[in-house]
Amino acid sequence: MTARKSKSAAKKTMAAQADVHALYERAVQDPGNDVKFFTRTYRKLRGHDPVSLREDFCGTAVLCMEWAKSGAERTALGVDLSQETINWGLEHRIVPAGRSVASRISLVCADVREVKKPKVDVACALNFSYYCFKRRDELLDYFRAVHAGLAKDGLFFLDLLGGTEAIVEGSTDNDHGDFTYRWEQARFDALTHDFLCHIHFLFPDGSKLLEAFTYDWRLWMAPELRDLLLEAGFSKVHAYWEKTNAEGEGTGVFYEPDYVENQEIWWTYLAAER
């Protein structure tokens, strides 16, 4: 994951003073709820709590930090290709969390397909990061590597994107008060499902960080992912859906549906049992 600042940002604008990694964490990630979901699901399927986590494509490793903070015995391994992003996470998240937490977190700069030890209870690839593998053989190799790196009772968690608006060009804004997060789907190829996406940050003073993050991905579909996970050796794949309230807003509670009607846009988890 790489980042760059907009050339149009003036020296003293809000954009010039902003930190793209901190903005990304606020706009995109929800590590506290991810940890809760992993723990509840693992406990339901395995009958006991997980201890060790591996976060692939970990970026700033804020999820690793939340995992280690959630239990004195918990350990976390983060893997990412960007040493610069890992270093930012160490300086701003891991070290400030305190020695007792930091001592149980290991961060490795490597290809996620090459790290298979130590074996862990839970592995995850969130924020659609594995979409970087565009070819079927590449994604299958990755899933096989994850399978090899899981303990006997291990679970692998993915999140995925879908819906009618996921396959068209366009952008959506999310107001965070002191900045607006804009997700842009700049290009989608109906033949290959290759899609080019950008994250922009807009500020109240009119300054912008355009193309702060760019992703050249393939949009994988749920049935494709299920088939690949089973082919990689996983014994069972669970698809989850978030319950909504009367206003149609997500409640943070997930269940396994028998049928799901397509929507304009949706996001959810898969969990694969080793």
C-alpha cells in the first residue's frame, strides 16, 4: 500500500498538515469490531478463544495492536510489503501501546505468500487487500499459504465487496467532520473484473489529497472465493451478513444467511475453517 500527497496541496493547508496513514485508519478501518467478530466467531465454531493472530497486508498494523491489547496472552504477527508503512505503525501505534503490548507483536516486511510460520489460530486479509492477486493461480497460491500457516483449529477471515454499484464507475463521500473520505471507482472492466480505485481526502479549507491511495485490483465474487478456498484445502467456508435495524442501518451483529438479495452496495466477511 503506497501513498502520495497531492501536488496541489499548499504548504499550510489542512491537506499539507494531514497524515495519510492516520486518515486511512479513521476512514477505512474498524479494528476493535474486527477483533470482536473474530473472537465471537472463533469461539462459536471452535468452542474456545483464539490466542494468536496473523494480519496479512497489515499496513500500519493497528489491528495487530488491538488484538494484542484485547488479552494479556494474545500475540500478533503483521505482514506487509511496505517497510515505510510498517515503520509508521511501529512509531505511531505499536510502541506507544506500551512494552507489554508491543512485546507480543511482530511485524515482517515480506510477500504474504512466503510467510508460513509461526502457525496461528486466526489469519485475516481485510480491506479487500487480497484483490491485488488478479489471476486465479495467484490467489490460490495465497490461500494455500494461509492454510499452511494456520494451526489445527485455525480460521481465516476475509472481507469482500459486492452489489450493483461495485461494478460501475463512480465515487462516494463519507463526511468525518474534519475531512471527507472519497472512494472512487475510476475504471471497471466487465470482461476481467479488473478495477482501478482511488482514495481521496477533502478538507473544510478546500484543500485536497487526491489519489492518496490507489488500488489496481480484481473484484472477486463470493462463489469464486468459496471455490478457491475449498480447493486450497479449507474444510468449510462460512458467509456472514450483517443484521440491520428498522432504519436499515447495520447493527454490528452478523449471521449466516440461506439467501441474500443483491443490493446496490454491500460488504461482509467470509470465514474459512482449516
